[in-house]
Amino acid sequence: MTSIIGSCPKVEKKDFSLGADPEFAFIDDVGGVIRADSLITDNEYSSIFGLDGCRRVAELRPKPANEPVQVVNNIRSALLSRRESDPLAYGPIWQAGSYAGKEPIGGHIHFGTLKAKINYDSYHLISCLDAYLGCTAILLETPDQAKSRRRSYGGLGDYRDQPHGIEYRAISSWLTSPYIALGILSLAKAIAWESIYNKLGERIRPYTYTRSQAEDFRLAKYNELRKVFLAESWPDIQKFELYKSYKGPIDLIHLLIVKGRNWFPGTDMKAAWGISKVKINPMPKVKLYDIWSGVTPMERDS
């Protein structure tokens, strides 16, 4: 993915990789959280399917890739990687999202901008990710979990500089299904591309820079955030350079928000990823939107 913008001088648009280290929890039959370190081993925190620093939840470290769909395929490979060495991990319920028991669950996304030797404004990039990714993804979370998570974790502007580029940390775990994963990663790539190459940070809506946005996010004020998403963010997203390339997955995110659905499909996480029988099944052959049929719309703040 390389193109040229401008007339004089010409600026090469270098592609960059996406990576991630999303988390999920193991849940027993009565809804309790099972410590991840009782089911899997990861002494050096380096396994592709390993432990988060707290050791109570699992963390994936899939191989990065330039294309979101390849990252999703790499995530599925990571989910399958423990089936022989730690078969106990496949027994419990797997739960992604915002919170499990008392454990916040993260969906950190990495951008390999430095490895691609790209010059960019990190302030603008994080502002754009906050406005168009953080404040969009939260609309797919259940309100009670979203509020619980933001009491002490995952606020807007949460990022880390990394040797490869930047790690964005504000969003919860989007591992609920491959469709949500693809939608979130596709949107993340489109936003970062627009910020780095098309000056999105200079064009961003004034609301982005106000304290009200951070407060609405922290308190999970869905009506306010949804209003801004539909009136401002979504029209902007449709104009992003990469929107046409990733239209299907990004449109799924929009559809769920419009319909008031959350990101939990009408099946459990293992079934959604096609690994419920602990063998290499194909991805579930369902239409993109069908696995959310019958999911009750969420109650919103009044």
C-alpha cells in the first residue's frame, strides 16, 4: 500500500504495520474468574498465548501485519496455539470485553510507524485515535462494564511510546469475535493513516479538544458520545482515504452502534472464532451481521 500525495514536493505514503496484545479472561460455570496462571504458563511473558502482567488474565501477542485481516488471522492462530501444551485453557468460558469479575480487560493496538521510518505528530495521532476510535469503540461496550473500567484504567490519551512506534491503550478488549476484531483494527488503521498523511489532527472537530469529551468517555455517557459519533465522526470516517478499502468491517461497527447493539455476538467467544472444539475449524461461515441477530439493544443513559 504505497501512494503519492501532493504535487511539489511529492510525499511518499509508506505503509506501516498493526500489532496488538488484547486480553481475555477465563470464566467458570458460575461466572467466576479463573486465574489465567492456573491454566497456562508464560514465565517470561513472551508466549504468543500468554499471561498479562497481573497473571490473572490471558494476553495474546500475535504477529504484526500491515493488513488488518492478516492480524485477525494471526490472532486466531494465537488462540489455537495452546491447544496441545496447555489443553486446560480450552475448558472454561472465554470472555473479552471491558471487565471480567474485578479485572479490566484491554485491547491495546500497536502502530509500527517508527519501524517504517515515518515522521508524524504523536499528539495529533493520539488525539485522532481518541476521537475516532476510543469514543467509537466504547459505544459497543455494555454501559456498566464501560463505567467500571474507566474508574481507574483506559482513559482517553492513554498510550505508550514503543521501539516500533506507538501503543494505543484506551480501548477495551475487542476479541469478542473475528468480525469485531477486524472492524476495530480496520478503523484503527484508517484513522492512523488519515492522521499521518492527510492531516486529520489539524482538521479534527473542536469537541475533541474539550474536557467534556474526556468526561463523557470516563462516565460512559452513551447518548452524548453516540450523538457526536453519528453527527460528526461517522461522516468524517466515510471520507477517510482508506475507508473504501475497509468499508465492510468498518460499516459493521457503524451498524451495531446505530442498532444499539454491543460487541458480544449471539454465541460465545470460542464459537465465534471457530475454535470451540479445540481443533482447527474454518472461520464460522455466517454473514457478517447474522451473529448479532437476537441480541437485545442496550439500555442507554438518559
